[in-house]
Amino acid sequence: MKTNPESDLNDELLPEYTEEQMKNMVRGKYAARLAQTVALVTLEPDVAAAFPDAAAVNAALRSLMTKTEENAPVLAAAER
């Protein structure tokens, strides 16, 4: 089903939400915490095609890290 972009701009507040409920909400409340804990990396399409999911990418990178002596302490600290 296609949506009309113009009708999306005319969204109204759903009736189950009251103004009282909305007045204490904070936009981006957890953005800073997320930025500290998540490293977002964009893979090139050919690299992304080699991995079925994020877990496979992480496993491959951890395997590579163990093969590199200089990264071994970093990996060991992360596993604690």
C-alpha cells in the first residue's frame, strides 16, 4: 500500500495521547547514552554481502583481533 507524503504531513495526535501525557516527554532523552555505547559503521555493499547479520560481522572482527597481537589486550579487556 502506497502512502501519500502530503497526508503524512497532516498527522494528528492520536486520541489515546493527552496533552498532559505529552508535556513531560523529552526529545532525544537517551541519545547521548546511545552515542557512548554504539559504534555505527557503514559497510561497503560488497563487504556487507559477505555477512548474513551483525553477529557474523562481530565474530569475524573478533577473530581478526585475536590474530593481531596489538589488539589481543583490547579483546581480553572487553571479555571481562
